[in-house]
Amino acid sequence: MHELSRVMANEFMKLIHRLRMWFTVGLMLVVAIGLSVSGYMNYQNSLNSYSQASRQQVLGTQEQNLKKLEQELKDKKSSRKPSDIKKEIAVVRADIQSWKGLMQKEQQIRFGDWKTFFKNDLQKRTRDLKNSKLNVASAAKLEGKRLQMEYQLQHDERPLLLTEKSSYQATNEQMTNMSRIFLSILVVILVADMMSSETTHGTIKLLLVRPVSRLKIFFGKWLVSLTITLILGLGCFIVLFLTNLALYGSHGAFQPNFLGVSYSPMYVNDVNPGALNEHARLTLVPNYEHVTIIPDWQFIIFKACLNTLSMMVVATIVFLCSTAFRSSMISTSASLAVVVLGNLFQWTGFIDKFSKWVTGVTSNTYPILFTVAFLSLFSIVAVILASRHFNRRDVLNA
Amino acid sequence: MSALKLQNVTKKIGTKTIIHQLDLTVNAGEVYGFLGPNGSGKTTTIRMMVGLIKPTNGTISIGGYDIRSERAKALAQIGTIVENPELYSYLTGRKNLIHFARLAGISNMKARIEEVIEMVDIKEYVDDKVKTYSLGMRQRLGLAQALLGNPKLLILDEPTNGLDPEGIHDFRKLIRHLASTDIAVFISSHLLSEIELMCDRVAIIKSGKVITEQSVTSLIEQKTSGYQIQLKDTTLASSILKDQKIPYIQIDQQTLQVQLDEPRVQELIGFLVSQNIMIHSVQPIQETLEDQFLILTSDKGGVIRA
């Protein structure tokens, strides 16, 4: 154990003195902060169209339209038929009505007694849900909304309006973007030459002629690869969250979020529910049967942990490439190929399962515990096989 | 107990046999030269001694510990440079030493590092990054890392590569000093002059076989006078020499060099004359150790010694 910790101390020393380490950290900071800031700027832009003033403006134009149309109706000289004008007036009136309704609802939620409002709304939705005329997709959407409202009422958590995006929501979105390919590439940069650089530069000879067993060198390097991935992954998500926290503020930590929503592709018919005719379309329908609802702050911690864990599986694969190939360049290209192909093919969809499971954009084929168990077993078996090979092989030309 | 003992060591890679049944012994306090042309199997042998390559057959023991069954104990006895001293160029010399000291499991790391820095005289630049070092500076640092673990056996592969004359002088002094403290030193080289000045005993290896092992003094004493024979044409004469398994060197189209004593040269000349071969002249020459090495390792010489 003592020897293993000395091997690890050595690996960390080498790592922090290498340019690529600081390049990776720098890249991570730039991308994490950049992503948060650009997301915030987009949000600020969209705020304009949600603002009370712009809504008043829209309402004003529509009311002017209405006046014009009413005058046109009184004016006998108009070229259009009165019935057409009446139709148009009805449309504009309905529009004005719905705008007013929306603004009222927002006012109600924001400043009024949102709970009473919600209770009434919930009753209405429950009634609607019983209405058999709804198709599966709309019913599922309604069910999701209902569960969310129930949670908010139960936990006395006022729902956020579109103008009140939280740092948790932003972090959640950006985390998904980050972990797809960017973090995997950072892991490749850091880990791909962990072993192969020693072979390429010949230092492996001086490393393996010490009274420390080869297995300890191998596992020491592997553990350092995992640790640095852990630090990098969690560090990245923390930077992302802190930047968002600074930009959006701290509200919204206790908003509900769904865990374990499964989506299955189904034919949905908007006109005649259940019928498989020309109106049917294929769509992903959420299923809330085995769902757990947790607050947003827990959700993003859970997601960060699972994403980091899947990064560690990637790090293990990359480390194995580094041991298998003796040239840094080949091991780096091989690792990149594995990561990129892995994103294209289904089997690493499996590896990437953690994050997908959390974001929910997949059918629920494998439960999460099975996935964790499979990936751990896969990594351990692969590492044991590689370590045996490493322990036995001749160092002929390095 | 011998510091290093190889018994019947053979290495095959694929179907090719690189090392043939090698036997050798190095004692404590001895400086042992391992001499051979490039590609003769020196480095493969050294890699087997330090556990980088597994021998196909035979045993290697270091200070009585078998390199395979008691690897850690055996390697704890060794300090080594395998080929070039490849160090971490992005670290300073001192950090490199710390790195290897951790792996050697030294108890008083800091003090020992200062000691070896003093021994190989690298204090001036030990805190610079290794990428700024010259080859000679790297050799010294390589030697320093080899000495870190207080080895009983020092295995050095071409250690004076890249050293300037002063560096070579210092190096020899250090090696002799280490030997006087009962450390066994195993030095490989393709330069005889280097071995001649440093070693007590020398083995000459050719195509994976040890062709001679003797003390340097006996090697020098054996500087038997050779003879240069000038002929009209060497073709026939050289085939006769080959038939009789007499080692020779072809100097040019008309000159052959043989390593025989006087009566046998007379005998040879008589024989050549009886075969109607025209001889222009026969001259005794003073042979150097270098010539002997060339004869021993030349391909034209046939089998030298059983």
C-alpha cells in the first residue's frame, strides 16, 4: 500500500509538471465559463420578449387592430363581406383574451395567491385527464404537469415563470452539453499518454527496474488517471454551477425535477385517439410510472456524479489504449477514435447511459443499477486482463 | 556470494535465438567489462539481468536472489542505466532523483539525494529542467539515479557515451572508487579502450555467445606478435586459412594478417609455398588490444576458441 501511494505521488508530480495538464484545465475553465455566459446572454435576449412591457405592446397592437376592424364593419363602403370581418374580429378577440389570461395567470402566480389558483387548475387538469378523448401524448404531458404541480403545492414551492430561470436549470442544460464529447476529449488529452509516453520516451526502462512490482506501477497509474478525471469532471461542473449562480442568483433550488422518466416511441393520433390512420404520427411518449421527484439541487448533484462516473469509465478505456499502444500518438488517436465512435454507436450509448438515463432521452431498456454494475464489471475485468499483460510483457525496444 | 550470476541463459524471440546459453559471474568489488560489437546481444542480456525481458531458459541471480522468483529483492541490489539515460525532460534533475528515490524506497531520501548529487558533481545544474542538459550532463544524472538505492551491483550500458575527456576521467575515478567500496560494476561497451582502462575482467560477446572471458591483464599479455603476409593474390590463401580454421584479417587485396607464433607461421608459409602460392613478404607486427578485439569478433575468423 505504501509503495502504491509513492507510485501515485510520482504520477501526480509528473502530471502537474506537464504543459498538457494546464492546457486541459485552462480549456475546461474557458469552455465552462464561456458556455454559462453565452447561455445567460441568450436568456437575457429572450427576456425582452417575455417582459411585461413587450406583452403590453403586443396587447396594444391587437386592441388597435380590433378597433380598426370594428370601424370597418360600421363602414358600409368596405370591399370585404361583413361576415369575413366578423370572423376576423372573433379571432383577434380570442387572441386578446388569451394574452390577458396569460398575463393574469403570471400575475396571479408571481404576486397573488398561487396556491388557490393551482388547486383549481389541478382539479381542472384531473378532470381533463379522465376525459377519454385525449390521446396518449397529451395525456402523458398532462400527467407530468399534474405531478409537478402536486409537488409544488405539497412543498409550498412557488413555480418559476419563464422570466425566472434558475442557475440550477441552466447548469442542468449545460452539463448535458459538456459531458457528451468535450469532457471525453479532455480525458483523452490527459490520460491517453499516461503509459505510452513512458514507452515512447524510453523512461519505462528506468521505471520498471525498481524494486516496485509492475502491477503496482500499472494500478498506480490507473488510479491517478481515475482521480484526475474525477477532479476534472467534478471541477468542471462546480465551475459551471458557480458561474451560473453568479449570473442567475440562488433561487429555484427546490423546484421539482423528475428522475427515471422513460420514453417510448408510440403512434399518436391527434384527430381520432387510438386509430392508426393517416393522422397518426410516431413520437416519444414519457412514462411517469416509476418516477421519483427530487428538488433541483439534488438533481444536479446526482447528475454531476453520474456524469463523472461515466467519464471515469471513459478514462479506463483510454488508459487501456495507452497501455496497449507503445506510441503516444497512436494511443491518443486510438482513444479519440474510441470516444468518437462510441458516441456514434449504440454500445457506448450504453456507456453514456448514465447521463442519458438522467436526461431521459432514451427508452427505458436498462435500469440504472444494472448499468452501473455492468460498467464496473466491464472496467474491472478489462483492467485485470491488461495488468496481467503488462506484468508479463518483455520491454524490448523502448 | 557472487554479485551477479548468469547460468545457461538463453533468449529466443520467435524462432530466432538472440542469446545462446550464456554463463557469467561477477564478484563483489570487481569491475566487469562486457564487450561486443553492435547487435551482438549486449543490451538484450542487460535487459534480462534487470528484469525487463524474461529469459527463455536459464537463471539469473543478483546477490543470491533470483530475478524472477524474488524480483523485488533482486532489483533492490541493482542500480542501472539501460542504453541512454532516458529521464523526464520536463522535470528538473532533482525532481527526477526524487521520482526514482521514491521507487527505490530509500528511508532518508533527502540526504541520500544530496549525497549522490555530490558524488557525480551535478550540483551546478541539478535544479534546471533536464531538457536543457547536454548528453554528458544526462549521463551524470543517469549515474546519480543509478546510485540512489545504494546498489551492490551497478549495471551500466555504454556509460561514457557523450562524455567529454574530463568527464570520462571523472567517471573512471568514480567507478574505481565504487569498486573499492565492494560494489560490483558491470559495464557494457563496444569500445575496447574504455574497458581496458577501467575493468578487471572482460567478456567478449559475439552473436549472443560469449567467445572469451579473461582478465584484462591476461588479455594485454596475449598481445602476441601477429604477422602480415603479402601475397600476389589472397583468394586461394584465405580459403586455405579458412579450411585450417586459422583466424585472419583481410587488410587489402594483397595483404592478410594472422595471429600465430613464429614456428606456426613458418609452417604456414611452407605449406602455402608448397601449394604454389606467391608470397611477396612476411612481416611481424606489434598487435594492439584493439586488433585482437577485431580479430576475435570478425566474421572471417571462423571459430576462435572452443
